[in-house]
Amino acid sequence: MITVSDAVRSRKSVRAFLEKPVPEQLLHEILETASRSPSGGNLQPWFVHVVSGAALTELKDQVQKVMATNPLGEGTEYDIYPQEMKEPYRSRQRKVAGDMYALLGIERGDKFGRMAQMARNFSFFDAPVGIFFAIDRGMAQNQWAHLGMFMQTLALVAVEKGLATCMQEAWAIYYKTVGEFLKLPSEQMLYCGMALGFEDQAALVNKLETERAPIEDFTCFHG
């Protein structure tokens, strides 16, 4: 049986999925388990929108139409990354992007190739299930952390069930189109999306291994 440590170590951002559908009952089990995520004051400030089947096809068609005239998106309601990215964060971001494009044989100057790979976010990398996460606009930074813990738990439970995920902040740049499609109430702010399904283990892009800093770089032991 897979352990929590196994799930943490094997979880990764999968960017190519099989067409194999995810049973609805399995989705319910994953969401129910993830609902036990930590939440200060038990506020549970997350809202989850699961899209699959004909609805997913319709959404992707709508987004493709918007992308044709607005490829850079509709802006965002929050900064996905800090406007002034300092070190070592900037180098880490550049390296993971560079490693992925190199793995795919996309040259540094190939802007079209890079944009095409970026655009695959908006097909959920062909995953059969797309999930959107939103949060009540009345919540503060602390509650955004609760939402993140919920997403992490969901991703780890998915690994336990033999599934894979990719957390996608990229969806934030089409928040208007997504919000209209989902009919999000005005008090809900879209945070991001998540692709969910069965990993295409033959896909080259899924061979990407991201580096993690040693614990000495981020940990101070006192006492």
C-alpha cells in the first residue's frame, strides 16, 4: 500500500494524460478525503468546480476562441508571481522552464514553440477532468493557505488512487472566460485550475524532474 511519503515523493506536475476516463465515484472519494485538509477555525474557504465530459469540451472550445484573439489572456485578479522576483526564486523559475523546453527540444529563441506548449495548459494537457479552485473574496492571506493545503491533499490522494495531477496557475489569466462559463457568483475569486487523470507515462514531457533545495537551505534548527 502506498504511504504518505510515497505519495509526496512521487507526486509531480503531469503535462500529458491518457484519454482514459476517471470514474465519477473515484472523484467523489478523492474530494471527500481532501475535505479533511487543515483549516484554521474550520472555515473551509475553498470552492471546487469539476468539469468533465461534454462540459469540458465546451469549455475548451470557448477558451480556444478567446485565445485566438487574446493569446496573452485577460489579465489576472492577483499577482501569480511577485512583480519583482529576487534570487534564488528567479533562477529556480528559469531553470525549471528551461529544463522542460530543453527536454522537449524547444530552443530558447523558439517563441512559437514555447507559446504552443504554454497553450496546452488550456486543454488541461488532454486530461479527462479539469478542476477549478475558487475562494471567497472576503478571505485574507491566511485562508489562501487553507486552500493551498486542500489542493495539496487532493493531489496526494489522487496519487494514492493511481491518478496524476498538474496544478495550473495559468488559468488565472482567463479568469473572465472561466468565471462566465462556471457562472461563478461574484463573491468567488478564481484561483487556479488542476488537470486530473491517468498519466501518459510514454510522454517525454512527463520525464521532467524538478530539483529541490537541500533542507539546509531553508531550515534553521533551534535547540
